[in-house]
Amino acid sequence: MAGKTPGPFPNCDWRFNEFPNPAAHALHVTCVELMALAVPGKDVGNALLNVVLKSQPLVPRESITAWMNAIGLVITALPEPYWVVLHDRIVSVISSPALTSETDWVGYPFALLDFTACHQSYSEMNCSYVLALAHAVWHHSSIGQLSLTPKFLSEVLKPIVQTEFQLLYVYHLVGPFLQRFQQERTRCMLEIGVAFYEMLQAVDQNCQHLSYMDPICDFLYHIKYMYTGDSVKEQVEKIIMTLRPAMKLRLRFITHSSMIETSSVAAAAAAAIAASTSSSSSSSSCGNPQPAPSLSSSSSNNAAASPSTPSQHSHTPM
């Protein structure tokens, strides 16, 4: 265990033991001791998360990822009340001022969400720690535990995601597990894909200006061509048609571009017809009609305008 000599467990033939190796034995006895505590499971789960989130000075910086993986192994081996507290931490981070306020930092928020770079430069924040810890926990989770993610996205996170930073944080949070969802729970993958577009719709309606449209669209194209395909086409098309023109233009290959072009052409044609109709009606109602010229005046004018003809009678000389 961790390269220490002598090890915490005596040497034995693990082939005939109840546990396959010392690590499995240590995990089992740790979970038994935690479940035997006379406190609610929620408190135990929060205490496990706080080992990394609030006790960083006691954790060696060079082994922070090993501690996160150890917490992920322990907390996912416990019943649901112990590990579901991670969802509350994610909600608190997404609702924090770091993701709800507008910031003009260079590289923000992508530099903030890079845990390795932030940790090495001593510039990490709570949101990057929670992101890395959530990845460690979900990496060790079973597919049954991960199956709660679509419900968590649609019922808990979707109502509170209103800014680009919050949307990018959710994409960073769930993105690494799309491959596993696609292989083991295709239905969950489709539900997550629709939830991503619904969050984008809320952000598009709430924000006056979007600064990260290209990265967002790149991620959505990646989901379409790698995981969902046309399985969520009907739901996605309805959402994309409600987005702002710049976003709709970037996502034109996800929907049927002919639909967008046809609708725009039809709208332009209807506007042209309405404009011509209104102009013709206004000219006919506002213009003064000129009286038709009389026949006598026209004939007199023609007579005056025509040259005189020579007389047909010739005079003989005297």
C-alpha cells in the first residue's frame, strides 16, 4: 500500500482470501468503519470531500490527485446518501460569483477550469478543485450511479444555468464521461445531449452577448458526430430555431440547413409582398386622378398640330 514497507497487511496467499488484494481489503474495512459512525451519511460524505476541498495544507501537493482518487474509491463504495452530497457541492460552485459574474480575464474561464495548470501555479480555486474531485468520483462510479446524471442535469442544474461560464462549467463537468454513457447507457447519452441544448437556450435568452459561441458550437458538433447522431434531431431542431441568428448560423449543420434557408426565404418573400401591397394601396389612395381629355379638345389639338395641306384647285394664269 503506497509503497510502504512493511505493508499494513500481512503477507498471505490472496488467491484463497475473501479479498483479491490488499487494496480491496483496505477499502472494505474503511467503508465498514465509516458506516459504523453514529452520524448521518450526509455528514460523513461531506467530511470525506472536505479532506481535499478544505484541508489542502494537510495534503501533500505532489500527491493531491492520489488523494482525490482515494476519496473517489471510498465514497463510491458507500451507499447513495454518502456520495450524493457531491451534487450539492456542484450546485454551490455553479451558483458562486466566480461563474455568475462577468469577467474579462484573459483565457477565463478555460484557464480556471484547468486544474493541473492552476495547481502547479498555486492559483487554484474552489471551482477547479470541485471539478477535479467530481471527475475522480464519477470515474470510479458504477454505471448505475452515473445514470442519475441526466436527472441531475435536467432537474437541478438546468434551472440555475444562466451564464456562459456556468454552461462551460457543466460541459467540462460531464464531457469526459460521454464515451462511457454512449457505450453503456445510450438512453442517458441522448437525454444529456438534449439537456445541453436546453441549457444553451436558457443562456442565449438570458445573455445579451455571447463571447464563447465557437467553443460551445465545437463541443455540440463533437457530441453530434461522435455520440448522438440524428437521434435527438427533432428536439434539437426546435431549440436551435429559437436561438439568435449568429448561433443559429454556426449550428446550421446540426439542423437541416434547408429548413432555415426555406423559412428565411419565405419570410423575405412575405415581407416583399406586404411592402409592395402597402405601397400600391397608398399611392392609389393618396394620388389625385387627372380628368380624361375631351374628344373636341383632342381633335382641335390634332388639327392645330397637323401641317396644312395644299389646295386641290389650281388657278390658270390670265
